[in-house]
Amino acid sequence: MRGPNGRAERFDLDAAAAAALAESRPEPFLFTYHGADYEVPAAVLWPLEVQAQIARGDLEAALTGLMGADAYRALVAAGITVGELTTLFEAVGEAAGVGGLGNSPQPAPAGSTQT
């Protein structure tokens, strides 16, 4: 992009992302487990580190990063199983429109090129 003086304008990612987020109004994924209510933020709000944890199959770290340590500890204390955790991530992925997250492919390393 060029400004009125012909110089390149700097793209303001913060402002553009905030405007896009305000326009899309993402909704959290709400669920109940053993009578307690929980929520997972909308996928567009997930930190990239959480995406990497999911790709590595580290669902415990990913859910802790998404929900916070207190909410995750409450799920563990309530007796959540690995199977239930996998089912939760499948439902979250489906709700986000990206399919089940339990089998997410590994991202390509930075700087690599697909052949």
C-alpha cells in the first residue's frame, strides 16, 4: 500500500484484527460436565501455541491454555477421562468448522516448502 506521498504505509495488524473480530463476533463453545458449566473461547481467539499443542496431541496443555488452569483442574477433579477430553476437542473443532481437533495434522516447519 502506498500513502498520498508515495511512501509505503505500515499495515496496522492490531487495528485490522480488532475490526475483524468486532465484525465477526465469535462465540465461545459452552459445555457442561458433571453439572458444572465451562467454556472454550472461539477458535479465532486461540493463541498459536495452543494450535501447536493440539497438533502434538498435548490436549491437556491445550485445554489448560484455552480454559485456564483453574477450570482445567476442576475438570480433572470432576473425573474427566482421556476419551471424554478427546470427545470434547472433537466437538469444539466441529463447532469451529475445522473438524475434530484430536487428529489435527502437524504444521509444516517455518521456512519449509511443500513439494
